Amino acid sequence: MFEMMIWAGTGLTLLGIGGLIWCVLRANRIRRDGLKDEELRAALMAILPYNLGSLLLSAVGLILVVIGIMLG
């Protein structure tokens, strides 16, 4: 059971890290587009929920891994 918790946590962590990498790549692409200040700010603010969600997903995955290791 705890082994399954560790693998589920690993999957969630990798999914969260993938989301964070996507956010970085998207932000770099937006910056290279040469938008005006307000447009740039609005475009980057649109990425913020995805960034925070990915960070949360990664943190929850790491918590599951740690709990699975401690209890297993």
C-alpha cells in the first residue's frame, strides 16, 4: 500500500514539474513576442494560476512520497 503511495506521489511530482517547465517555456515565448508593457503583464498574469497549480501539485506529490517512505 505504501509503495503505491510513493509511486502516486512520484507521478504527481513529475506532473507538477512538467507544468512548471511549461510555464517557464510559455513565459519565455511571451517575452520574446515583444508585447507592450500592459499586454506583457496581462499575458504573464494569465500563466500565474497554472504556475501555482503546478507548484501545489508538485508539493502534494512530494508530501505523499515522504509520508509513504516514513510509514513504509
